[in-house]
Amino acid sequence: RELFGPCFAEVAGFRQFARQVADRGLKVAVGTAGDIHNVHFALSHLQMDVQPLAIVRGDEGLPGKPEPAIFLEAARRIDVPPQHCIVFEDAPFGIEAARRAGMRAVGICTTNTPEELAGPHVITCVRDYNELLHSNFLENLHVAHA
């Protein structure tokens, strides 16, 4: 955290996308393999307008990704059925965990290719959240998947 702090940067467009999600009244949870210290580190650097309703961490004793437990617990904490959840994920194990949880996913290709994040449950893969903003992802999501 000390080494990464000075160069920490959000994935482009994340805060604006998160604001639009909140403005639409959608529930947000975080499911991460990170521990409490990494979560506090990331959230303090992101300075989000609206905080997640629930955070499920890797140090809570649940099996890690690709097991679906972390995502299923996040869905439980915000009282949303797994099939109505969308996971935004940048790692193959997280994409697989979403599939195992019965959730749809969006691949965020910051360190992996679209091919590495592909799957039958993956709605789309993007370089960053700006692509989702410019494609009207949230506006089209309800129509495409209602």
C-alpha cells in the first residue's frame, strides 16, 4: 500500500459510472479477495460520492475466487437475487466466480484481454468505465435484459 499509494488511479470513468448507478437507485456491493486494509486503502483513494451498501472481503473466512462465496454473500447482504446481479471484474478467477454464482459479468480489461475474460454470462468487455458511459450501458441494460 505504501508503494502503490502515490501511483493509485481509478479505472477511467469509474466514479462517474458509480454515480450514475447510484442515481438510478441500483444497489452496489463490493466482493473482493482483499483484506480490510486494502479495502480501506482503495476506498480512501477513490473518494466515491456514494459508498457501497456492502463489502465482502477475503479476510472474512469465505473461500476465494473462483469459488462464488464472496459474490453470493455480497448479493445476500444487499438482498438481491444472484441472477439479478452484474459483476464488474478484471480477473479470470472473478469472471469464473460470477458464472458459478449465477451472475452476469462485465469484463474490465485493465490487465487481461477480452478473450481471457470471456464467458457465456459476460455481457461485454471494456477497457474502462468510460466505454460503458459512452455506450449508454445502464440505459440499455434494462431493455436488453428485462
